[in-house]
Amino acid sequence: MKKKWIICLIVCLIGFYSALPVSAGTIQDRMMSNQGQDVVFAGKVSHVSKHYIVLKVTDYINVQLSDTSIEKREKNHRYVIPRKKEISYQWSYHGKKMMEEGDCIVASLKKEKGKWVIANGLYETDTDHYNTLSFAPFQKNQDFQKTKLKYFINSDGRMKKFTVNKNATRFYYKGRKIYDIRWNIKKYLTIEQICNTEKLKTMDQDNHLPTETDLTGKSIYNTKRILLFMLDFLAIVALVAILRKRSKRKKSQC
């Protein structure tokens, strides 16, 4: 009987979580949660040779600002990375295959055996200004991973809780819609704009879409329906189990 209850609960939980917006675990997620890295920064490639590259910091991204994290930074803010194996861009704004001096970058690095290595990726960007940089030119059908990492960097590591719908046509930050493929926009929204609830409502209204408030209300309503369905399902299972148990008792008494 216990096994049946466990199976029922697992089925219900799978159904519940499959109905929610999802976000897959990637090296970008590791960067955003400060896993397996010592520093993250926006900067430039200042030197490229056969044996090593040098990255120069413009601004550090304060993923986890503390005395310990600051102590890990190089005093001259230059990072020499040996080229024991090929170093390439995880993403390149300009579609580059080869690294060049002067490239604008975002880098996630860690120190191993006294030497700096790439941790959660090296990315070529359009600028070294952390608050405006992007990982890809704007297009109507945005890439979720590149968009959420852009806003994470643009916000100096503050914005992390991004989700996406199953078709990757709507992006959310803390449950608030910040991108919809149906919006008629020609450039990325700024941090200020995606933090402005009234602005986001206007985006929906201008495109004759349900407002953010409507969407939030529907989401809460749908979640309640799912929870009620789960409770009803468990109640039915429990009732069937009780009836079977009573039936067995009557048979044994006969």
C-alpha cells in the first residue's frame, strides 16, 4: 500500500512541475549562481599569443561581493590564461571563430594550481560596458539563455530568477513577463524598462494582449486548479483503498 501511495505522489508532482515555467541547468546558470568560479567580469582581450591570452577587466560583476571574493582578484586586474588547450568563445556577438586583441568579453574564471583557467565560459560581446552589453544582436525571436545572461550582467549580478514558457516565446523574471515574441519591439528592453510594471503593461496593451496582471491572475488560477485536482485525485485513491480494505474484512468474517 505504501508503494502505491508513493507512486501516486510522484505522478502528481511530475504533473504539477511540468505545468510550471522551466529553466534548464547550464553553465550560464552556474555562473549566475556563482558555482565553480572565482571571478566574473566584463572587459577586453588585451593580448593573444600561441601560449597564453591576457584579459583586462573593465568592471567586475558582483555575483557574490565579500572580502573573500575581492581578495581573489588580481591587483592589476589583468588575467593571464595559459593555452594548454584551445580556448574559444562560448558565444560570439560577431560570430567570431578566432579570438582577437581588442575583443570585448565577459569572462568567468577560476584559479587552479596557481593558474587562471576558464570556468563557466568566455563570451564575446558588443561592448565592455557591463550595464548595456549583449551576447547577440537583437532579433524578434530572442534566445532565452543569452537574454537572461544579458540581464544578469546588466544588473551587476542582481537579477537571477528567470523562467521561460515551453515554447520559449515568453520570458519571465520573478513571475513577471519581460519578453513576449508578439511584442512589436526593435531592440532589447533596458533593466529600467523590465523593472517598470507599468511599461510592461503598456507593451501588452499596445499589442492587444492580456496585461501582466491578467496573466498573473490566470497563472494563480491555473495553479489552484492543479492543486485541487491533485487533492481530489489523492482523496479518490484513499477512498478506493478504504473500500477495498473493508471488503477484505467482510470476506474474512464470512
